[in-house]
Amino acid sequence: MPPAPDVTDEASTIARARTGDRDALHRIYRDTVGTVTRFVARRVPPSQVDDVVSETYVRALAGLGGYRDRGVPIRAWLLRIAWNLIVDAGRSGAGRTIPVPEIAEPPASLDPASDWIDQHDARATLRRAFAALEPGQRAAVWLRHLEDLSVAEVAAMLGTTEVAVRALTYRGLAALRRALSIDPSSPA
């Protein structure tokens, strides 16, 4: 999990950025662009990643005056902007072909007992189990455990409370364990 930013330092950086301080704007960008890019790259085709990330920062810059500190790092706000862009693009692109990630090619001499088949089957099983989760659970588990966001950041992104995020994550992980027949007492 990335280290938690110093909230006091971040608040002063945001205050300076609001006044147009280029160094403060650059620092916000530098400190968050990796997280935003990884978040977007997992949700859109590679050809669209740069556009969505750029638009995220354009909208953030335009809306910086309206940013309200809610006690979570600014990256949660930026991820929310990116999420809204992705959702809006999905809505406006109804009927478009949805890209499917490529699966690694099997070795030329495919042995039925090969690791490739086992790995492919395990991934497919995990994808089906994850897709079967209720949308709130899926979002909470994804953001907490795959994006390494804090409970507070996930709550800010999903527009809910930290208690709700913990409950969604708990129920989502329990549903995945059941679907994958994993003993809850075994280590993750």
C-alpha cells in the first residue's frame, strides 16, 4: 500500500495550487499521476489511457477552486474524477465493441497438464467469481485490495461511509471465498 500522504503538507500544497502556484500544481501531479494512470489503465483500452488521465487533470485543475478537503488525500478526488470520466464514456459509447484483454498464447508444444492451462482456468474462475459479486462489493474489494486505497479513499470515491466500505469489502471477500471454495481460516 502506498504511504499515506502528510495531510497537513497536502493541505498547504492544495492551498498554494489554488492561487496558481506552479510548483504546488506540479507536486500534486507528480505525487498522484502514477496512481491515477494505474487506476485508469485497468479500466480502459491502452489507446485511451493517456486521454483519460489528461482529461482527469484538466477537470481537476478547472475544479480545484471547488475542492473540499474531507480528510482524505487528494488522490481520492482525482480517482473519482477519473472514474466519472470512465463511466460517462461507457454510457455514451453504448453499442461499442468492448476490448477484451489478450490472454498469453500457450506454448507451441501444449501439454494437457501444462501450467498454462491451470493458470488460465484459475484466472477464468476468479474472473467469473469476481463478476458475480454485487457491484458495490466488487468496487469496494477492487479499490481496497487491488488499487491499495484506504477505506477513507474508497468511501470518498464511492460516495458512502467508511463503515459501508468495510461491510461491502467483508461481504465481497466472503462471497469470493465461497465461490472459490476457500477455507476462511486459511491465509489470504
